[in-house]
Amino acid sequence: MFKTIAIIGIMALIFFLTYLGSGNNRLTRAVVCSGLVAAIGFGGSYFVDFIGNPKTPSHKHKIVSSEKENIMDATCTDAGSYELVSFCECGEELSKESFPIEPLGHDYAEIIKDPSCDESGFTTYICNRCKSTYEDDYTDALGHDFIKGICSRCGEIDPDNEASTTATPLDSEKHLKDTAYTAKKVNFITYSGTINSEKQTDSYELATSISGLYRFYMSDMVNGFEVKVYVYDSAGNEIGGTYGLGNNEGITCELEKKNNYTIKVMNYSNTGNYTLNIAQPKNSIDITNFEVINDYIEYTEQQNNYTFVPSISGIYRFELSEIISGFKLKLYVYDSLDYEIGGSYGLGNYEGTTVDLTAGETYTIKIIQYENSGSYILSIGKQRATIDISGKTKISGNIAYTDQQIIYTYTPSISGEYTMLLQDMLSDFKVKLYVHDSLDYEISGTYGLENNDEITAELTAGKTYTIYLIQYKNYGDFSLNISS
């Protein structure tokens, strides 16, 4: 503003002095010249700036953004690259620099195949990015472990053992085909007689070789003919008995082995022929090395006993199958002190009991007649050994029986949130999945998980965690994928 006023004043002064200087007076000319010089001296610089040297502000470039261009992605084996281009706020490109991208390397998932009797085990490695695959970490085949003529692992019969013909491998639709045993049928003793008078008593002697429950029952009797039946020990003490027995009716008594007993059949109502049937108990069977037992119930209150010694502590399932309609059983498990630790009654197809057993302890499993009679299969779902999967990213497995529990241990190398994803599961196959810390506190998990379901858990590097994968609905294969 000051410059503008000065320039206008100088121009007015020049005009005025010029007008005065138009005369011939020397003094006037001198004044005019002096005023003009002063005016120019005072405002010349402003005037020159105004009309000849206008100033404009200068622009300095500044990087305000950078962008990646010409990107070539790296692969597992090949390097990539990109250009980093920088721009000014005015839009001008200021610089361009090329950068390499290192090859990604393979990200292998591991699928473990356990060895069998005939085939070696190995691990298949599959890259999650490029699907490159290879096999490594081979383990030798286990070979057969023949026990009583049958391999304890795969159920194959030993061709060099004649005794193996007494045991037949069986297929179970629900359970793993491992080992099988076919039990012998009951040994019956029969006596035939006739009651001709009211006071007649027929006596029979029995020498026992097995302790257990003996069943004494009548058959082949005409309608209306009934008898009394009593059992006495060698000292003449009554062990058991009742009256009014007709066809297929009788008594059950607990007898000791290597003792002599007397059975008396007496008239109760009418007369006629009869058959006295004595069903002897079967010897207890050690089923430790078997997983499928084929057995029979042939008479009322029959009790089949089995002994079992687990090699691994954990969850075991004793389940019945191949039972005809209307045939039902009781199934109970007892510990070494004869305390009942599990069981139920009225069991039919695919019903049973799940118990927690301790390695090395001897247990007794009792199968008892409840309704009708027939054959059955007792399948044993055994606890598998705990598997350390530290460093693994994919584990494959199989759930084969009700309440089966697969246990893994996992020690992460990096702290952070880990995802555990279930895959490769058939429709309607569901499991429970839980993660416990080193003190066995649950830190994550839920139930009813199916294909592509997952859980997350916050894990600390160097600490060992336990992962429980448990049957919830149906059965089948699965894969467990672990990522951080």
C-alpha cells in the first residue's frame, strides 16, 4: 500500500514540475529539474519495482506420497520385485527406486501316517501355497504281534499256530478292526427223570470245577406238571431252591469250585417226565489283548466275566453290538477291589458304558442276562497314547467309538494367538475340542464342532499345553490344522 501511494505522488509531482518547467525562466527550470531528481531519488526504486520487476513466490517440491508400482509377486522358489515411486503434492513424479522381494519358501503342512504291521509309516509334506509335496521321516513296519494265534494289532491269524483256529477275526461297522476272540458256549449237564408219586424225590450229584453262578432249570414238562428243586452242599446245608417250577423255570445258585453238591427234584403238582438242565458258568476270559469279543448268553441270569488290564491310563469304552431285537443285557465294570465304577442294564445294540481306567490295574467286566438270550459282540475302545505334536501344522486322525478321547501335547515356539481348525470331516460328524494349560485348567474349547469349525487360544512360548479331541456325534476321519 505504501509503495502504491509513493508511486502516485511521484507521478503527480513530475506532472506538476513539467508544467512549471514549460516556461523560459531559468529559476523555474532549475526548480523543476531539482524536484524531478528528488522525486526520482525518493520513489524511483518503488516505481521500477512496480513497472519492471514484479515478484512472484517460488515453489519447492516435497514428497508427500509413495506408491508401489510394477509389482511382481514372489513365489515359494522365485524372487519378486516392485518399484517405489514418490510424488510431490503438485503431482510431479520425484523419484523411482526398484526393490527385490525374497522367495517365500515352502510352507509345509505335515500329514503323519503311522506304521502298521505290514506297512512302514511316513510323513507327507504338502506346501500350503504351491502344493509341492514329498514324503520323509519313514518308520519301519511294526510286524505282527501274535497272541494266542492272533495279531494283537491287526487281527490277522497266525498261519503257523493251530490254536489260532479257535479265534476268528470279526468286522465291526462302528469300531476299528483290531483283534477278535470267539468265546466257547456254555457246557450244559442234563438229567432226565419221571415223577410218578407225590412223595417221590430224585437226587443228582454235581462236582464243580468252576466257581460262579449255576443255573438249574426244568424243561420237557407237560402243562400242569410242576416240581420243587433244591440244592445242598456236602454238609447238607441248603444253598437255594423253590417250588412250583414248570417248563423253563428254575433257580440260580452261587457255587464254589471243587465241591460236591446234591440237587433234589420233588413232586409239587401232578406227575410226568422232566429234564433237569444244569448250566455251568464259563471261565473268566482275559481280554486285555483283544478289542472285539464274540460271545453268547444262553440261559436266564447267565453271567460272563472278563478281566482287562489297560496299558495306558485314560478313557475306555465297552460297547455292545450285533444284538437281536428284544435281547437286552446288563454290563458293569469293577475295579480290583470289586467296586463298581461304571455300568447299566437294559442295554441293546450300540449301547454300553464309558469308564476312566488306570494303567496296570486289573478290572472285571461282567455281562449279565437281562431279557431273553442270544449272541453279542463286546467291543473295547482303548485309550491311545498321548502324542506330542509340537512343531506340527497338520495332524490327521480317526474317531472310531463313542466317547473316544484323543490327546495331544503342544509346546509353541512363539507366543500369540493360535487357531485350531478342523477339516476333512464327513457331514454330521462332530467332536469336542478343548485346550488345557500345564495345570489342566481349560483355557479354550467347545463342543459340537464339525468340518471347517475352529477355536482359538492364547499360548505362551515354551509352555506345554494339552489338546483334547473327543467324540461328540458319529465317527470318522479328521484333520487338525494349527496356525498362529
